[in-house]
Amino acid sequence: MNVTHVVENLNRGGLERMVLDLVALQRQQGLRPQVVCVFEPGALAGELGSLGVPLVACGKGPGLDLRALRRLRRAVRDHRTEVLHTHNAAAHYQAVLATLGLPGRRHVVNTRHGMGAGQRASRRDALYRAAMGRTDAVVTVCDAARRDAVARGLVPGSRTVVIPNGIRVERFAAGGETARRLLRQSLGVAPDTRLIGTVGRLNWAKDQDSLIRAFARVHATRPDTALVLVGSGELRGDLEDRARLEGVASAVHFLGDRSDVAQLLQGLDLFALSSVSEGYSMALLEAAASALPIVATDVGGNAEIVRHGETGMLVPSGDPPALAATLGALLDAPALALELGAAARAWLLEHGSLEAMAASYARLYEGGEGRG
């Protein structure tokens, strides 16, 4: 089966990691996948070469870019695509537009990786709705995202299915003294420093501003703590300003875009996710696989991963005092923190594997006739 995955780009992020891991497994299973980037290839694109998976970058410019659409159309045609699998709204309507009238039949599947909120949402949503007439199935990565998309009239409920994201579990393990020591050495902090960490793009949705404000409260009474932010993004300067304003700049470490997230997670004491909008967070899955105690905001699909009081703790979004209180409580209760981390990993091993996700997509690919 020839499968074309269409994404905006392959810059580092949860969606992009999921696509790369999925195409790698699909190739091992005998499918013939390729990846098409609507815009630039992105920082992770080089991984496809080692996998033997073709990559096409369309280099889309602003507005209606006919040259990029022709590149996308040619990529789908030349691959003899049987399944056109798009990821998120913009990639979907660009792919549908590019393949209008293209000979042959294709099963058209779109995955919505988040809740769909953001800038220019109304224009994007209108274009996305227009593409639904040529869409066979829409996948949401959590129940919360499905309910939201159907309620807003973005997708027809009859064509919507939930397939939670999965990760390569074997890449992650619980931390140990060696990992803890190495991370503290690399940060230049005292060996007994307790590290709160997060992974994600530095943008409005992840709301690291609230996390830094919460950390300032924690650090005021627990000076042996530090905050580690892994990821890059347009708000880094603003977040550095926030750390200075809160008086904790020396205790907040911005590590930027990293390829060693699995190792970094092993060195942390707590994992925090302060998002105001979230789908089914790959970062939470990775933290769970690393047996980390998790404190996350109760938005999107977070509650489908973090069961409050069982596999982690949930707090309201945009509430630094509540986030600070919960982080502090877990720092003060190490036995409970260890118990939550162990339960999170046990849940992940049963429910969060890449193989389970890929099997669900394989069943979806095989169902129903494709769209022309």
C-alpha cells in the first residue's frame, strides 16, 4: 500500500515526531510511505533518509501558491498514492486542493493533532470545512478533541474516529543517579538541586509564562530547585524577560531544541505541562514513559493521560498559584511522587505504544473506498 503523509514541515514537535515514528514502522511492516512537506523540510527531515522514506518539500510561499500545489500534486501522483494521510488543518486543505481532479482513487484520512485553536482560526477552519467533502475519515487524537471538533461543526461525527498517539516506548526509561548527576553537571547546578522540567515549543499554547510564574513561588520557599525548559519558539525572549522579572533568571534554564530529550527526562525530578490548549500530548507520553511524576493542566486530552491522583496531578490552566502549590506538594512528598511516576509508566506501557497506534491506522486505511 502506497501512503503519502502530508505535513506543514518536519520541525521538532510532537506531531512531527509521531509522523516520523509512524512512517518508520509502516515501512518495516511492508507499506510504502512518503512524506510531503507543504512548506520547508524542517529540522527532523534528515531522519527520513536513513529510513529510506522519500521526502518532497513544496516550499509554499504566502497566499495561494500554485507552484507549491503543483509540486504536491505531482508527489501524490508519482507515488501512486492509495492513502493520502494529512496532518492538521492547513496540510489537509492544501492536499485536497492540490489533488482535485487527479486520476485514480485514494483513501483520504486527516489527523487533527490538537484542539484547533489559534491565530487565524476562522479562515483556516473555513478552508478545512470546505475540504471535508473529499475526506473519508478524520482522526482525533483524544476524545476531548473529537467532541470539540464535532460541536464546532468542523467535522461530521459519522466520519470521525479517535486514535490516541503512541510513542516508541523502548526509547524511554526511568531515571537513575547517573542521569541525574550528568544533567546537573551540564546545567552547572548543585548535585542536590531538584529539577522541574517541561518539553515543548515556546509558544502561547504551552503557556510557559504561567509555569515560570509558578516556579518563582516554588523557588521562594525551596531554593534548592531549578526549572528546565526544553524547546525553541517565538516566545523565548519574552519568557527570559519573565524569568528576570520574577527574580529567578539564574534558576531557569533554557536548553533550546534538543535531540536528547529521552536522556534529559531521566535527569528530572518532576515534569510540568502548563498548556492552555493541548491535544494528546506527546510530551506527556514521554514523561510517563520515563516514570516521572507529572503535573499538567486540565485541558484537551491531558486528563486522558494523567488520571488525577493516580498517574499524576491535574490543575486548572492559567493558574500559577495552583500549579505552584501542586508542584510544591509533590516536592515535599517524594514517596507519593515516585508512586505516581511508576503508575504513569505502567499505564503508558499498556496504552501508549506506537504499535497500538499503527495497528489502528492500518485498520482505518483498509476501510472504505478512497476519494478521487
